[in-house]
Amino acid sequence: MSEGYDVLLRDGAIAHVRPLRPSDRQALHELVDRSSERSAYLRFFTGGRNTAHSYIDWITGDEYDGHALVASLHSCLVAVAEYIPTGNGSADLGILLDDAVHGHGLGTLLLEHLALDAAEHGVHELAGDVLAENRPMIRVLRDLGLEVRQRSEDGMLHLSIAVEPTPRWRAGIEARDHEAERASLARVLAPRSVAVIGASRNERAIGHKVLRNLIDGGFAGAIYPVNPQATEVAGLTCHAKVLGGVDLVIVAVPARHVLQVARDCADAGVAGLVVLTSGFAEAGQRDMESELLTICRSAGMRLVGPNCLGVINTGARLNASFLPDHPVPGRVALMSQSGAVGAALLERLEISSFVSVGNKADVSGNDLLEYWEDDDGTDVIALYLESFGNPRRFARIARRVGARKPILLVKSGRGGAGDRAVRSHTAAAATPDVAVDALARAAGVIRLDSVHELIDVARLLAAQPLPGGRRVGIVGNSGGPEAMTADACERHGLLVPELLPGLLSARAAAALGNPVDLTADASAAEIGAAVAVLVASPDVDVVFVVYTPPFGDGLDATCQAIADAAKGADKTVLACVAGHDDMIDGRIPSYAFPEQAVGALAHAVRYAEWRRRPAEPASPPVRADTETARRIIRAELAAHPAGRWLPPAAAGGLLGCYGVPVVASIDVDGPEAAAEAAARLGPPIVLKAVGPVHKSEVGGVRLDLRNPDEVREAYEEISERVGPEMTGAIVQRMLPGGVEIIVGGVNYPAFGPLVMAGMGGVLADLLADRAFRVPPVTDAANMIDELRCAPLLHGYRGSPPVDIHALADQITRIGRLLDDLPQVAELDLNPVIVTPDGATTVDARIRVAPCEPPPPPLLRRLR
């Protein structure tokens, strides 16, 4: 955080937050001078400005021992907030804001960040004195969502704020974050005016194509071509440079001119910049892209691109792209990181809006999810991503947005994980692609393997109500395709139930079960009548129509009959019209092949089931000694800067900080020490080599040793077998038998933490029975039930059920550990022995590695 980070304010403005520096003294004195007498009185009481100047000298002096943040807006320092530890977990709180930023949410935001920073440094309570008449500050402190206690004395309120996150605090941060994102993108996606810099008279130039699309699309706002070499382009007066107060600027000039254009836009007060130009990070020019972003952030401009196609909003009749075809208005909002993929999708989808993010230097999928959540013109959100900017924040936002609108995701890069020869069981299994799957599943995101699948699912979800269940009624004029449809339903876990006798009137040669085969000579009216009966039937949740043209009355008449029969239905209706991908009457998606249609339907059914799940009950937060845990990590990395596998004692200590039960162990460095440890613990004994990654594969584990002599002999044999790789051993008392489970985790620098549970012991890799979650793990019991070995835990063939609650608790605690400690690169608890009396880890391997801690996912900061 030494360089700080950018944050969004309530009105969409961008502020920069960083730690206080002694060199900020002069800027802070100027802040005091700009403050009104009233503000100085409310903050510093009767001392007013004189006390304020003394305060600035103190917090920027050598004797200051607190923690302070400053914020700047348009490169001007406008706020300082700080706390000073006073002992016993308490700290005094102080904040000073420029009068010009009151009411913008900056004070609330700084307090959010201070509270988390204080908690990380062992502070449990922030205290401050506020004049009773200072109602705005009192309201800010109370609206944080943290527990506030107050005591009144002589017109002064003594406030104490508990630094313990609450559901209300988290909800408040999310709400403020959402409001800020919406405000920051409103003038980009729904601008009142647009300028095109690089609006050429050459009709083949990109700038001219964008200008032409804006005009031909019917954009109602002002359009300003900018080209110092022309007086008129496409019938519009041309300007030498961008005018002040323009909302959105499209940049289509060579890369060497983009930075100066961005500076001109910053000076003009532009709200958003869409840079179509390539030649930045994708061409190796990362420094130039970074400078472009710095210019935009300092001026409070949002940046789309660079290296992108532009933006489209059909509701605002805005086509600020250089695509050759005009978009068809619809209900799908689309974001693509690839221009080629975005162009292909636009040819097949009816859209509400489209954003080509290109290099994604600023505006990302996370930002757009926030905007589209409340967009009345959008029912479905589709994303094509090549990378995640902040996956943890994506998971949090997508889970909330997905409860209202389906999110479809195609994520490229389903490659292998590289060399796994020396990695833990978990790291070998939990590839980055598995992490994406786990994230999508937890957030209710519909992850798809191809752009074609995305189109299929988007068409269904945008046009039809969500399926009410898994029961599919199939009706059509061709038995073969109907049978293929039924087979595909079975493969996807959908049900094709028998229909009640007499539900459909019999006709010659018709099969009136389910599927309902009306035969090839069925008329359009007969097919329509059968569809209407199934739509009205309480025995099916989905009506699937299969029609093979040109039989019966032909394509047009049959499609019209299907549309008429489904009109006004609140039940999902879709069709397979052999060889035709299209929409029937603009409302019923039709697919060329049965498997294609059933695949789309299966995704819709699973999403609908996710939407209908009852909310997870709020579980009590996991208690943890994070201070000690971070101290252990810091000590290990100080001694081993490149990181290492922790010795057993350090691994056990780290797990103990999170309340994870670990069997008592004694570290030993030779056969005699092993024999002495065995005598202290008593039989039966387990001896395990320290050093090899997978001990059992090299003969590094001996079980059920009955006396010190057996332990001594076993140590010597293992040492001879393993060789120099063995650095010692641990001696444990052998636990009673139970179900062996593996609980593990990894932390990916670009992705974040992932938790795994599965069948453990020597079968961990052989059976590959695993389930994954992105922390925080709120449904550990469901995670366990996903395992094929779950029956062993519930009691199988006479064996007693084990303590699943203890195992679930351990998984939840490991999730918290990985969330708190990004330096924990890999973690394997294998096995965790689960018995009717609890769950105990008998072997723990933890690898730590240096890393840059990711920002907390709740904090409102731009990438």
C-alpha cells in the first residue's frame, strides 16, 4: 500500500488514498487554511485553526506513532484520517476533510479503510470525541454499520466504535460501492454528449466509422468531431480540440498522440475516455498504458480500453464503435475482452449494451456488473474474459447480481497447470481453471465452454421465464429427434416423466407417452394444440417442441402455431427446428439440434435451482488469533525470504491460531530422540519422515509401532531408504480408525485462495474425489455431500456415522486461514481422521511464499 490506491466516491469521482508522508505537511496546512471556521471548530473545538495547524505539525513529525491515511482529488490533498493506539486494544480516531468534499462519501470510505487497518494491527476499539452539534460526523460514524457506544458529557459525545465487522457493516460497504460504480459509469454508458477525437474525412478510417455510427444510430445528444485539420466531417462542424463539459470522448488517433489527448480531456473535465487505439500493453508498451491510466485517474475519468472496439447502448441509441453492422436492440448486456469475440457475439445476439474492454486497464467486468445490476433494459449479462482483475471482488458482486439476473461467462485458458511433480495434493488438483469453476459455482455464474454455448443460453434466458423444475414435456413430429432429445435430457439430469393417460387426444400412429410423437403428417394446428396442453399441464415444468420441416403444414405455419400456443405462458418453452437456429415470433428460442437445445436448457435449470435455494443461515464468524498467525508468517519469511515448507511445529502453531485440531506431535532428529519421544507418548506410535513431499510414496511412514525399540529401528530404516531428503521425523500417537479425508488449499497470486476437500490418505490422488470452494466457505456441509465418499461419513453398511459438523468446521477454518494469509501458498491436511467424536489432522504440510497481499474484497478501490 506504500504507493496507495484509487477509490470511487459516492458521486463517481476518483480519489487517491495512501499512507501519510512527512512531506505532506505543507499540503495539509493548506487544507486547514481552506477549511471554514465552522469546520475547524467542529473538528478541533475551541482551538479552531490554531489547534488544527499544531495537529498537522504533530502528525507529520518524527514523534507521531499512529497510522494515518491521506486522500487526494484531482491531485489536491483533501483529507486526512488517522488513529493512534492507546493500549489495551484501543485507539483514538481523528479525521479532517476539505469542505469541498463534504457529502461525497470520502469520510465514510476513509473510516472503512481505517477500521480494517486497525483490526489488522490488533486494535479492537476506535474512540473519538465529537461535539453533540456535529450531527454530520455523528451520522457518518453511526452509518458505518459497526457497533457504536456513546457517552454524553458537557455537550460532548464520547464515541467508541467496535472494530468487528458486522453484516450491517458489510452490507453498507456493498451498497456504497454499488452507488459509486453506477455513478462513475453513468456518463460513459448513457452520455449526454460524445466527442470523437480523430474524426477523419477518410470514410475507411476508424474515427470516421465511429462518427458515422453515432449519427446513423440516432444518438440524441450532442456529437462533436475533433480534428484540427478539418472544419467539417460527416456534415458536422469539426473542432480543433475537445470542448469542456463533454461526457464521453472516443479516441481514435495514433498511439503516440494518445497521452496528450488524454491530458487535454483531463483539462476539459471529460467524464469518460474510450481509447480504440492499439499499441499499448498488448504490444509491450506497459509503461505507456500505465501513464494513460494515471492521467485518467488523476482527472477522475473512467477509461475503457485501450485497444478496444468501443461501447454501445441501444437504449440510449449510442453506437460509439467502429463495427460495420448496427446492433439489434434486446435484453442482453455484453462485455468482451476480445474484439473478435465481441464482434461475433453482436452478430448473433440482441443486446441492451455492449462494452469492448480491450486491455482492461480500468473498466472491467466487476464495474460493469455493478452498472448492469440496476439497468432496467438488461435481463441477462454475458461476459467473455481472458483474465480476472480482482476475482475475489468478482465473486462477491456476481453472487449478489446473479440473484437477480443470470450471468453467463466464457473464460479462455482452460490449460494445464504445468509441472506438478513436487507440489502438494491440493495444488496438483486445484488448477487455476478449477478455481474459476469453483468461483463461478459459488456465485451462481453460468460458466460455458464456448461462445456458441453462450449464445444458446443467452437467447433462452433473455426470452423465456426460468424453468420451474427439471420435468420436460417433449412434443413433435419426428420420433428420432424426439428420442435424441429425451436421451440428452437424461444425460443432463433432466426428467422426462410419463404423462397422465388421456392428457392428449389419441390420433393414428401417434405415440402419446413422453415424448409425444404426433408423426410426420401432423398439422400445424395439431402441434399447436399439443403444445397448449403441455403448457397448461402441472406435470411438466418445460415444454420442448421438436419439429422437422418441411413436413405437415410447413415451417412458417408450424412456427406460428407454436408461438400462438405458448402466448402468455409463464412456463419455459423452447424448440428444436431441425437445421434452424432462430427465434420463433421473437419469444421462443429455436435450435438446430436437440443436444444443443438441451444443453442450454440444462444450464437454465441449474441456474434456476441456484436462485431458488434458501439463503445460507449466517454462521458465527471463525475466531482466530490473526496477530500470532501473521507473526509466524513474518518470522518464517524473514528467515527464508524465498519461502519454504514449514517445519511441523510451525505448521501446527499456525493451524492452532485458527482452532484446527492437530494430533500431538514431537519433532525428532535421530533414532534415539525418536525412541525417547515414543516412550513419552505411549503406544501405538506413528513415525513420519520430514522432508519428502509425499512421504508414503517413498516409504516414509510407519504405523502401529509398539515400543521404543521398534520406533528406533523404523527411524533407521526410513532414513536409509529416503536418504538426504529426510531432514528429521515426527513421532505421533496413533489415532483410532476413522474416515480419512484431505482438506487443503492454495493461494494463486492472480486469483486468490481456493479450498479443497476430498477422499484422503493414500487414495487422495487415485480416486480424485474432490470438491472446491472459494473462501469464505459458507456451505462446508454441502461441499462434503458433493463427494462420492460422502456415504462413508454418514455411515455405510453398518459403520457408525462420523462427526460431519467437526469436519465442516475444519474446512471453514481453513478457508478463513487462506483468506487471511495470502502468503500460505499451499496447504495439505492429509489425512484428517474423522470419527464419531470429531475430526483431527494427523499430517499437515504448509508452504509459505512471499507475495503482495491482495486488497480486501470489501474495500472500494479500483484496480
